[in-house]
Amino acid sequence: MFSKNFKQLLSGTFKMGLLSLCAVLIVQITACQAPQPSENSPTPNLPFVPVYREKIYLEGYQDWIRLSFSPNSRYLATASGKGIVRLWQIPTELPYHHQKKAYTGKPLAVLQGHNNQVSVVNFDPSSQYLVTSDWDGFVRLWNISGDLQWASREYRDRINSADFSPNEKVILSASYSKGIRLTDWSGKPLATLQDEDKIFQAVFSPDGQIIAAASRDGAARLWNLSGELLATLEGHSAPVNRVRFSPDGKFILTSSSDGTARLWSVAGQFLVAIPAAKGRDHDAQFSPDGQSILTISGDGHRVSLWSLSGKNLMELPTQENLITEIGFSPDGKKVVTATDNGIVILWDRAGQQVSVFSGHQSYISEIAFSPNGQYLATASHDGTIRLWDLSDIPTRQ
């Protein structure tokens, strides 16, 4: 329950003034009430839950926006289509009781150097460094103060993956040039792996000893760090768009535009196919405990939860608008969906709506939970990124 004073703050002329502030400030944290759903709400048959939350508006971005939380949940990195990367420090306490004095956030650092769309931004396990890559084939390593450590042009076209090894100072990058490169933190090349076709994504296993790559030729391939091909996962009839390891490293999940997600053993043995949305670049995901799989299914308007044996465990209500992003909260107790009309909904594992986050005006292109579960960041084609505080979501009665 909200206090009487808090309700009064949201009433009358002040409420109107507060909503006006939200529309014009460039970078701001303030408290707003989510508007009531319109007739084209994605879930008109469900009760709408008003949400009073602080949001950081990072406006003025162009094209596709990338975002990433640091493992310690203290920083958020955002990247715009103009090649600019901004590093933000997350406030330790948001100003719930200072609505008349709007908090104005400033970037901790602005990382300049990329001249094209930034395709990836990721932090290292210690939260002290981040790696970025772009459509021109450049990889850059930065420290948390925004100082460039080194830059290298790994390829001549778009880099789709750039990440750190979980347990060693090794950086992986993969591109449309069919290649995967391993580099140490000084920028020294360690190994080059050559795929059969364009690579859409490459990732490390949780122990850092295996690399899995999703390829346009409909296969996923596994290598060791020496560049030895360990297995080829064949069976999809269309490009493999995404590949993920289970948290314990025992399984691999591939997502394809052929309308299926496929589960494999880490040795490369096919286990089960799970229905998914056909013809879309979706990302099937393991739950944090590794015991279930989340997919966008059907025509792209449903989300389903599956067991590792392929049994359907839960389906969320069909949404009117196309679902663009899905994800688990870090504790695995909640599921988030985002749509092409800017609506974000939080659900529990039973498929019950918890909260609705309304404010974006266009397609949600990326979402990310902070590792500590306190915040949800959402990026939209409306040119804004919003940071939502989940620490005091109203309880659904």
C-alpha cells in the first residue's frame, strides 16, 4: 500500500506537472504512474496493475540500441547507432520522496572511437572492463573509467559476438566473415577458428573451455580453445540464430528461424526439438536453474515454458502485439515479455501477470535484468532506454 502522503503527491495539478516533466527531460529519474491501457493493449483481458517506479530516460539515441549490466549490478553500459558508448553508474538509492526535485543522471564516462553501429557491449566478470564491437569489424577494450586499452580491426565486416572468457583473460569475437578469434587482454591473437558460413553468435561455455557458434548454414559448432572442432550440431533446416549453454554446462540450446529450438548434450547429441516462432530471430533461453526453457512460440504472439524433455509447462496469454523480447529474472521466479508497441509485462512462473510497464512508444529491441534482480533496463526504437526499479513491485492480490 502507498502512503497517504504519496498518494497526495500524485494528485491534482502536481500530477499533471510531473507527467509533463517525464516527457521533456533528457536524462532523468523521476516517479510516474503508468497510464491505463489503451484499446489496443496487448492483454486487454487481464487486470492492469498500476506501477509507480523510477525511470532513467536516456534519450537521443539512434537506430539499434545495445545495453548491458555489469556483473556487480553497479553499472549499465549503453550503445547507440552513432557508435557512442555511455557508461552509467546505477544510483544506490532512487529518490522516491523527492518528486519535485527530479534527479538528473550524467554518464560516468562516454566511450568514443567507433564510427559505425555498435553491435556488442559486454562487461568482464570482475566488472572492471568492458569490450565493444561494431559493424566495421573493430573490437575495443575499455576500463571502467572509460579509458581505451586497445583497439583492433578483427574483421572487415560486422562483428556479432564479443565477450570475455568466464575464468581467463581471453576475449572472443565472431563475425559474418565466418571467423572466430580469441585474443588476450593485451590484444595479442591467440587462435582463429573458421566456420562454414556466417556466424550469428558465438559464446563460451560456463567453464570457459568450449566455444559454441550459431551459423547461417543451419548448424552449430563446438570448438575447444586450441581451435579443434569438437562437434557439429546438425538438424535445423534454416539458419541457427542463437546458441546458449545451460548454467551447468551440460546442455546446449539452439534457436533457428525454422520454427524450432533444439536441445543437445554438450557432446553434440540431439535430445529434443521444441516448437518456436518460425522465421524470426528469437532467442530461446534456459531458466537460471537450467531446468526449463522459455520460447516465443506460434506466430510470435505467445510465450511458452518447456521442460528439458519437451513437455509444455506453461503458456502465457496470447498477446495482441508481436512479442520482441523475453527473459527470466535472475532468481527465475519471474518472466518478462516486451512487444513491438512498447509494452513490457512482468509475469510469475504460473503465468499470472505481476506488473505492466508502460511508457515506451515503439518496438522494444532489447531488455536486461541487473544481476541482483533490482532493475530491469529496456531499450526501444523510440530512442530511449528506461531503467525500472523492481524492488517494490505492488503485490498482485
